[in-house]
Amino acid sequence: MLENELISLINTITKTKSESNYIEVKSAKNGCPKLFDTFSSFSNQQFGGKIVFGIDESDGYSICGVYDAADLQKKIMEQSLQMEPVIRPLCTTTDIDGKTVVCAEIQEIELFSKPCFYKGAGRLKGSYIRVADGDRLMSEYEVYSYEAFRKKVQDELRISERAVISDIQTSAFQRYLVELKTKKANLAGFSEDKICRLQGFTDDIKPTLAGIMLFSDYPQAFYPQLCITAVSVPGTEMSMTGNVGERFIDNQRIDGTLSQMIYGAMQFVRNNMKTKTIIDSATGKRCDRTEYPIVAVRELILNALIHRDYSIHTDSTPVTIRRFSDRLEIENPGGLYGRMTLDQLGKVSADTRNPFIANAMEILDETENRYSGIPTVLAAMEEYALPAPVFSSDHGVFKVVLYNGESKNINIDSSDPDEKLILDFCKQPRSRTELEQLFSDKMTIAYVMSKYIHPLIEKGAIRLTIPDKPKSKNQKYVVADR
């Protein structure tokens, strides 16, 4: 960081009087504070973060200056050596009104090295994640998620101890064998036992989770919560009720194999979706148009079942479908896997969390397994003239929201390139910090909020993700429904 950039950052902090996901403030006027938690959280999050010393949060974010810039930097380096892996903070100093402010930049570490943790506490008690403007201890599952990718743990292949081989020798498996031998001639001559072992359905003695979820007559006898829960709500929030006080229009638990759950989920969505009759202006023919494109909904449900986390940490967590009056939400345990980030969805090939399940579903013609799912969803929503889907991945949960476009129409025709940039950037929910990062080399976040965000909210172009708490630390901004 250049000195003038540090001065600009200090001005932003003192004006907004706030920290963020990427900024931590420490007074350090009486010595160097403990930094292990923040070192860990910044190292583990995308883009890292900055610790600014010499600003007193308890005194209204006033500049207090550090006790001794040279000794402080020495202590920062000493603490960084106690992290695993060791981190290398980059320090910058500046003087403001005779008071010295120091900034330590913490870079995000490589994915294969995460989580970064304080060696004195150990991996489970020393790994932190950044939440709003604070550091939170990672859950055991969050730590496991990093290790599972690094060690290539295949949770779909874990053994189902209560099951026996005959539990997967079903008509569904026989159909799979027919398809497999048709599509993969090199496997056609193998015995059923060998095919099961090679394809990840057994270990020769016991069925795996993959085998049970794909072929068992009733997989939920072994994994009761590996199902789908689906609700249709008479309003825009779970707390809303209908005209006669009903909480749910429909409420189902969908069981069965993966293929059966896809079918059941699609039946639920079709039964609860509105359908309009459209007259083709060119031909005069009548046709039905569903509230959401069927192909998009199916791809998202398929993705949720195939790419969910199947570790012991999520055995009690089903896939969920929530249909509201203005949107459809599909959520599964297991955030984005491996190196994939939200902005890469549909653009690059992804690391596959459950390759054996994905391959089997391809054989069964349920999926193409060619990373075409997200592009298909995007294209279908665009064809329906509906807003782009909103994806989020946070704390081990992946969620996608489809909006039906029934909210008020918004017509934004701006010639301002920065406003256009914001509208494009906010197609996915963005935090104040992310907006700050977007314009970090151009303008302060305070100016961005007053010049663009607040006016766009008033126009109805941008909406709050937490409208009841506009000042929430977890608030995000997203393009409103069109």
C-alpha cells in the first residue's frame, strides 16, 4: 500500500466511523495487541484484509497514534511467525498531525494451505473467519471443509454400516447397469461386483453412501435427513400467513433416491407455480408459460442434490426449497467447493465434490455433467425476461434465489458509467465493504453511498437484503426485482 492510499483509507475510517469485513482498527497507543484471531480470519478470506493501528474505536475512531512504530512492526512480525502457515504482513506508516498510523496488510493464503490458524491454540481452536467487522471462531465443519478439499476426502464413498449389498441390488440398479453397458462398452464385460466397486457403490463388502442414495429402495432408512424439505409460503417472508391464517400453502418432505427426489421436487414446484396463458402475437396460438422456466428450476435442484455436502457434518441437514410470492429459493449444505468463486459460476469448470454420484447421474441421463447447468439457468431466466439468479455461498451453505419479476418495474437508463458499474456489480448481493473495494482507487465509500447507493434505493433500482434493519452489519445491496 502506498502512503497516499493509507491516508485515504484513514480518512474513510474516521468519516464513516466503522470497520468492515476487510478493515480492522486497533489503537495500539499503549502497546501491540494480540492479533492472532484477525491474522487468521483475514488470511482465510478472499482478498485478505488490513489492520490499521493508531485509531481509537472507543473514542469515536479518532486518530491516537501508535506507541512506537518500529517496535509495533517488530511485534507484528513476531506474532505472524506463530501462525500456521506463517504469514507475511506488509506494513505501511504515515504521520497525521504528528501522530503515527501503521497499516498491516494481510494477504489471503493459498486454498491448499487453509485454514490459517494460531499454532498456540491448534487448528480447531485457532482458526477464525471474518464476519462483518469481527472475527468468529470457525466451526468444526468449516475447518473440515478446507481439509476435505485439500486431502481430497470423498464423503460420498463412506460406508453405510447398517446396509448390506442386497440393499442396492434393486430395479433402479438394474436400469443403471443397462445404461452403463450401452454407454461404456469397456465396462460391459465386468461383473456386477466389480462395476459396483469401480463406480463407487460398494467397497466389496458394504454399500457406500453413493450406492444407497442412488439405488436403495428407501435411502432415508439409512440417512433420514438426506432428503428435500419444500414449503410454499403465502407471502414474501416465512412469518407471513394467508387469508385464513395458514402458514404454508404446501409443505412436503420429499424422500427417495436422487432421481426420485428430483421428480418429487419438480412436482412440488409445478403444483405451486403460477401458470399464465400467453397468446403468440405472430401465430395467434395459445401456450402456457410457467412462473419460472422449468429447465432452470430442474438444473438448480439437480445441482443441489449432486453437489451438496455428504459428510457426517451435514447428515442432519436436508436440501430445502422455499417458494414465496415473489421468489423461489433453493438451498443445500456445502458452500462452493474447492477453487470456485461466485463470480466464476458458469464460466469455468468446477472442482467436483461428488464425482461418483455425478458420473452415475450422467449414466442415468439425469445430467450432462458438462458444467452446463449454470449457463442453462442463466439463459433460461434471460429468455423469460426475468432477473438473473442470485447466488450466495456462506458458512457452508449454497443458496440460489430466482425472482419472478412481479415486483414493480424499474427503468434505469443511466449515462453515468459508475452507476452502470454498480448496477451490474450488484446483480449479486454486495456488502458495503465490497462496494468500497470496487471503488477503492477512485472514491470513498461514504461518497459512493451518498452519490449512488442511496439514490438508487430511492428509485427502487437497488434493494436491501435486510430491509427491516437498514443499519445491520450484515446488510447487503442487490439489484431489485424487475
